[in-house]
Amino acid sequence: MKQSFLIAAQLTVSLLFGAEPAAQPGLISSEFIFDTAPFPSCHASTLVETRGVLVAAWFGGTREGAADVSIWTSRKENGKWLAPVIVSDGDQPDGKHFPHWNPVLFRPRNGPLMLFYKIGSSPGTWRGMLRASMDDGATWSDPNRLPAGILGPIKNKPVQLASGEIICPSSSEANGWRVHFEITADLGKTWHAIEPAPDSAGAGGNPIRAIQPSILFLADGRLQAIGRTRDSKLFETFSNDNGKSWSALALTQLPNPNSGIDAVTLKDGRQLLVYNHTAKGRSPLNVAISKDGKEWSAAIVLESEPGEYSYPCVIQTSDGLVHIAYTWKRQKIKHAVIDPNTCELKPIVNGEWPK
């Protein structure tokens, strides 16, 4: 009886979201944000809920790093994603063109919707940019360049502390891969850069090469950051002082193929992680859940066919559902909705996804 009710509930929500119901427990729907678009390639999506509206952004153009790569957005209204619109292109006042990279949407508790992104010829030379929207992503302010030395969140969303401070998970690639953090207490007007997380030994005794952290809130009051490495596993680091300092990077037991991940602390205190559970390639794309950020359980496999399914972003909306967007073969952005309370969880032991 309980299982029948669950299936009926998932079918109802799936119909509302305009997608076919999925077979895995907890996976409510899966759909493309757009079917056709004026760009052949896209990547690095981001999601936000702002006053009941779901907004997505990504970069799209000829190919990653091409001069025509721009930032695009779409809003979900009345259960349907609107056609993608361009927010920022590569045109510069001096006539030059630079590619755009890695948009990040964030809605602070008291303030406008924020859109961070990067402009530059490469990750080693890009600069951080910020726009704001007063109407939930329908229109945007002129771009503001972040101060020298500040890049903003590199791939994953910031978190906001009880004090109102916003911590941006950042990283740099100009002189080797380094994880660092940036804090603003006034919605991006002024910034404080936190020293990079200390190095520690990874593969072969060399320093762990890591970027693109995602920040979690732990039950004991600490912050945990987890993210991508070149060492075939995810890294983690911890802060006991609200992000002012961080422990030395350490490798987890979870595999990573040098591809971006994202994570979110759920309303019930659990941690949810979206990542490629493999040391090579960018398939499969997986969802895991943990009570403490250390011991993880397999929840859902979003994609398992050959191809690239990568760079997920994840948020939990006000209704308790989890929304995930990710790159689908560099051709489209896919959007999945899951109910974290109805996933069938199986422990991940020694980094092995359970069969």
C-alpha cells in the first residue's frame, strides 16, 4: 500500500514537471531545459530558486573556450522552461572578444539575485564578474568586475552564514591548482580573500591538485568543502571558524575523474553529493547521501550510458525536493528532480558503488 502511494505520488509530481516518471526510487523527473538552441555546445550549468521561480544558467557557444561562448539563462514558469536568452556575451568595449565561463547563481536572504561568472581566454587568466537581478532573473544589471585577486565562486554556489556573510568556494589555476575561499559581508561590495587550504600529499607524495570546492554545513558546527582533483579521488577540507581558515586537503574514498561535482546540505541535516563515481571518464553520474559527510550511501544513478554527463549543480527548493542540472553530452542541459526522503540508500564501501 505504501509503495503504491509512493509510485502514485511520484507520477503526479512527474506530470506536473512535464517529464516521464523514472524507475529509481526517489527520482521524480528528468527533462531537458531546452530542445534546440542557437549554440552547438554548452556546459557548466547552475540553478537557483528565487521567490518561487526556478532559474538556470550555463555557458554556450561554438565550443568551450571559443570567443563566442556566452552566458545563457532560462526561467521555469508554469511548469515549463522558457527559451534560453543571452545574458552576457564576449563583446568588450575595445572590440575584443573573450569567452565566458562557469556561471554561478545565488540568492542571498536579503538582497537581489546574484549571477557570478568569469571572462577570459583561459582559466589561468580569467577575471571574476558579477551581475544582479531585481526581478528574479528576468532582467540583469550591467556587469561589475570583481576586485583584483577575487574570482568569486568558481563553479559551485556560495553559502550564507547566520551572520549574513557569504562564503564563495573558489580556486585558481594560474600557478598550479589551489583551493581557496572568498568572503563578502555586503553582497559583493567588499571582499576578504582567505588563504588557500594547505597542501598535503596526494598521489605519489605530491601535493593534492584540487579546484572547484562545494561547501557543506556539518552538525557539529564545522564547514566541510569537497571537490575535484587530478588525483582520481574527491578531496575534502574542514573549517572550525566559519570559513576563516581550513584544514589541509585530504583525499576521500570517493573516486573522481578530474571532473566537477556539487553538493548541498539538506534541511534535515544530511549531505547530498552529485558526482561521477568513476576514476576515468564522465559517466556514470551519481547521487550519494551522507549523515555526516564522511560515510556515503548510493542513492541514484542519473546517467550510465556512454558519453559525457558532467558538471552537476544541485539545490534543495523550499518544498524539500532536490533539483539537479548537468551537462548532457555537451549538447544540452538536463534537469532532474529527486525526493531525498524516498531514495533507496545502500552504503558505499571502500569507494565501490553497490551493485
